[in-house]
Amino acid sequence: MNLKERFMNECETREEDLKYLIVAIQLPTGAVEIITNTEHIGSKAEYYKNAYDENFCLKANSSIKIINYMLV
């Protein structure tokens, strides 16, 4: 199971009890940006599902990639 599949599975399984959705996104420069979401986690997970490909690269710019995540 790749990172995106694992992410989607965990989001669906834990949807009711999630308080934080944290993602690490690697930018084209190589820098890593950490994004923390505390509200509307379901819709944010849906955004990641639709906007990123199976390798978790942004469809609009494949040099932007989700490299890790944490669900709390």
C-alpha cells in the first residue's frame, strides 16, 4: 500500500475521532512545508485525494509532493 492509499484508508477509518491533520509537503526548492488542519478535516482529506496523484504529487505541479502525514 502506497502513502496515498494508506492516508485515505486511515482518514476513512478514523474520520469520527480526528482532531488534527498534519501533512509534510516537499516544495520544488526542496524545502518541506508543514501544514496543520484542525477544522473541516474530512473536506481537506478529500482535497488531497482529488488534487494529488497516486504518488501524492500535486496534479497541477508534480514537483510538489506530500512526503508524510500524521493523523491525531
